[in-house]
Amino acid sequence: MKKHDVRWYGCINWSPPITNAIEMEVNRLWLLEESRKTHRDTEKVKMIMTSTYPLQRSKINERVPVSTIMARWPLLFENEFMFQHFSILTGKKHAKELIVGKMDNVCSRIQKALEDVKYLKVLNALSRISTICELLGSELYAFSFGMLDLLCAYFDEPTSQLFKPMENVEGGIVAEAPSHPFLIAVGSTIFYAKEFVVTVERSVIFSTDSFYCALAYLFVAFYVFNAISKSYIGVHAEVICCDIGRRFEVFSKKENGRASKSFEACYAHQEN
């Protein structure tokens, strides 16, 4: 990752120095043993996960395979510690509360920002969501799930690069998934999914029955695993990734700068 990319995306603690490698490795081994226990020393685990953060980042930044990181740092992939890592990485305290807690509002404002847009693909996406609203009897529920479809339609980018419905997910590897952070809705469609799975490098790293929790985890994973600056991440992902807890900072990619700028103006109107 280039240095300017790190600053641009707010990763202020991207590569902290390792001051005591031997002690950190001893602590890592203790965490590994603790991860296998049913009853953990919760406070000590939190403390050591924080103190070993530099070692965690060093392995991630060395581009060690995610499967290897999972084997060495299994606790990192638990929801609580993934958000803890993200909080240290970006310097944002209470990141989980900021992101998950405002997801309803985020989905509603995206819908309002785009409901008057006259792009054919957006109109088709809104029509699909409207149909689901009638079937489910819940507008907020349908628009929450349809947010990803709507953003991809607006920016003319394929949904297949961000999420995919699958009837079943078996085992720890999903061959059909791309290598970057990816969301799988386990069910016939994302609207009827009973489980949501997040993968990185095709490895299953997280699963939950909460769409909001999965979506928040997905975009945190973009940051943690250095995927946010990659060229394959579309504008739709940047819209949510770039400071989702505060407001949207829409970056103008060269190939879609006009669309991103028009969305920025459209979304900014919702803040007034």
C-alpha cells in the first residue's frame, strides 16, 4: 500500500513499530491458547489484543495469507476484536457503535438521495426494492437490504463484486467468492437470507444472522486487510467505507468521477 493511500483513507496506525517482538510472540501464544477456552479471561484478552496490535499489523502488511493469520490470530476475526483492531488502525473510538448503530439512518438516506434519480438502472433497482417492500410489508427492511443493489446500479458497477446470494455455504473456503472482502447472503436472495457470511481471499472469516452486523464487518475488513485502496474496489464501496460512522466522503475515481460527484451533491442535500 502506498503511503498516500494510508493517509487518504485515515489509517493513522497502519504500521506501528514492534518494540518487543519476543514478548509479543509470547503473548500471541497465550492468546492462541485462550481462544480455545470456553471461559476466557476477558479483560486480559482485550488488553493483550491491544498490546499485540503492532505484531498483528506487521503480518497483515506483509501480505501473509488470511488463512495463516486466522490460524495465528483466531481472536482477531471475532466481531469484537475485528472492530477493536479497526478502531486502533483508524483512531476512531467506539467504531462498532458508530457504524452499526447508524446503519438504519445510512440506508434510509441513501434511498432518499437516489429516489429521484432518473437513471434506468436505478429505477429498475428501486422497482425491485418496491416489490420486495410489498412482499415483506416493511419498507425499511427492504431498503436496508436493497442499499447495495441501489448503489451498484447508480455507479453502474456489478453487484457480483460486493455480494452474492448462495443457497448453502459449506466449509471454510468459498471458491466462487473473489479474493477481496465479500458478502454472501445464504438464501435464495439477499432479501430472504437467514445467514450472512463474510469472506476474504475466499476464506470464511465471519458469519452472523444480522445483515447490518455483516455489512459493518465487511467494510471494516476492507480497511483491516488493506483492500480499500485497491483498484477493484468500486465507488459504491468507497461511498460506505470512507467514514461511514460520520458521513460519506465520496472519492472521484477517474472512470466514474462525474457519477461520484453527482452522488456527493445529492447525498449532501439529505444532510441539510
